Amino acid sequence: MKFFVKKRLPNGRRHIYLCGVKIASYKKRFDAGRLHQNVFLFNDHYEKQIFYKQQLPKNIFINGEGKNNTIRIHTNTNARRIEFIFDKNTSNNVCILDTSGDTTGLDMSVIFLPGDGNELTIGKNTVINGAKIWIGDGNKLSIGDNCMLSYEIIIRATDGHTILDRSTNMLINHQKHPCVIGNNCWLGLRTIVNKNTQIANNTIVASGTVLTKRFTEEYVIIAGNPGKIMKTNVTFSPMTIYEFLNN
Ligand SMILES: CC(C)(COP(=O)(O)OP(=O)(O)OC[C@H]1O[C@@H](n2cnc3c(N)ncnc32)[C@H](O)[C@@H]1OP(=O)(O)O)[C@@H](O)C(=O)NCCC(=O)NCCS
């Protein structure tokens, strides 16, 4: 019997055996999908396309069976652990990470559902500690500059499945407005952003809030399910409460 055996299963998982005893099982993240997409690195002075053998910024993965999608990443990004997944029959979608500056996307998956013309833009100095983002049906989602998104954030720019009016057979749950998170917004942990959501610049969203519609007033806190304005005339800073009290 072999001392150390590594087996690759058809579903992509790997099992490791030591003296015939399974000691680990994991799925390796790899970016086979990169081959079929157009990936560009850019900064304020130039933009260049990178190809399969060239390194993407560390820990950015591209997967899925979709083809001809575009990802543009700022060269100064500190993006970490981001996976873009382009589902089968996904093409001509655009994803821009203009994230020069701060850390963006620690444990973030961006999933493009079948279709084309979807667009995601994430602005400068925006920090996302953990998010799952679904985009599909030609929808757009933009997250502004200087935002702080906590962890376990879920963004559904599309419902995914159809709801029909039984008498007319018409679709009633298509996206009517692009999803927009303004500049300088703080989304507390476990915020859920549904289709048609817009929040103005300088908005705070309380933990566990479900955002479902458009808010135009700035400097507010939105809380609850469905999210409603809970406080007005407030602002925030990334400084911790400890730092604030000791300065
Ligand atoms: C947004 C937040 C910071 C606001 O704090 P605050 O201004 O001190 O708000 P308060 O505690 O005074 O609450 C005001 C009201 O909103 C309600 N409320 C507070 N948090 C709420 C929430 N997450 N969902 C629904 N209602 C909430 C309170 O019950 C209170 O209601 P009342 O006026 O009927 O009594 C806080 O609610 C929150 O979400 N904290 C978690 C932040 C987070 O996710 N941090 C992770 C680090 S990135």
C-alpha cells in the first residue's frame, strides 16, 4: 500500500489518503475559465490585456463555462479571494474592479447567470469583507467609491426565477432599475440587496437589513426587513469606536 495517495474525483474534489486512511477532502480553486474571457489590467495611464499564462492579481479566480466576458482590474488593487463564475451560456458581460487603494473582496464570489449585457462596477477604496453577488438577465450593479461592505453580504441583482401573472402570463418580477450602492456607504453584516435597490451616497445599512427599493436621501440609516429609514442626519467613519474615544 502506498504511504501517501492523492485522488482526483470527477466532481473536482480531491481526497488525500495516508496509509489508506482518508485524511483530507477539498476542492481546489482553479481558474480554467480565464482562458475564455478577456481580462485587462489597467491603471490611470494604460490598459493591457493579459492572457492565459500571465498572472492575474493574486487570488483572483475565473471559472465557469461562459465565454467572451470582460474583466477589467485596476493594477493597484489589493483584491483578495475573489472568484468570478460565468455560468454556461454567459457572454458579453462586463466586470470592472476599479479598486486602486484599499483591500477589496476578501472572500467574494461574483456569479454571472446565463445571459449577456450584465455589468458590475466596484469603485475605488471599497472594502468588501465577504459577499455573494448574482447578476443576470442584462442587469447592472454598481458599488461606489469608499464603501465598506461587511461580511455575509448577499446581492441579487436578479431574482433568477420567473413570477408570472396567471391571467396575462406576463412576467412581473423583472428588474426595473439598476442596483446602485452610492459612494461612501457602509453595509452592515448580512445585508441583503435585492433587485431594483438604490441607496444614496453616505448611507448606513444596519445588519440584517433587506434592501428592496430606491432611497434617495443621503446621511441616513436604513434598517429592517424590508429596509426603512431609521435615522437621518448621521454620518460614519472607518475609525473604530476605540480610536475615536482615544483621539
Ligand atoms: C446601523 C447601526 C450601527 C446603528 O446603530 P445605532 O445608531 O446605535 O442604532 P440604535 O441601536 O440606536 O437603534 C435605533 C433603532 O433601530 C433599531 N435597530 C438597530 N439595529 C437594527 C437592525 N440591524 N435591524 C433592525 N432594526 C435595528 C433599534 O431596535 C432601534 O429601534 P427603536 O428606535 O424602535 O428602539 C447598528 O444598528 C448595526 O447594524 N450594527 C451592526 C454594524 C455591523 O454590521 N458591523 C460589522 C462591522 S463592518
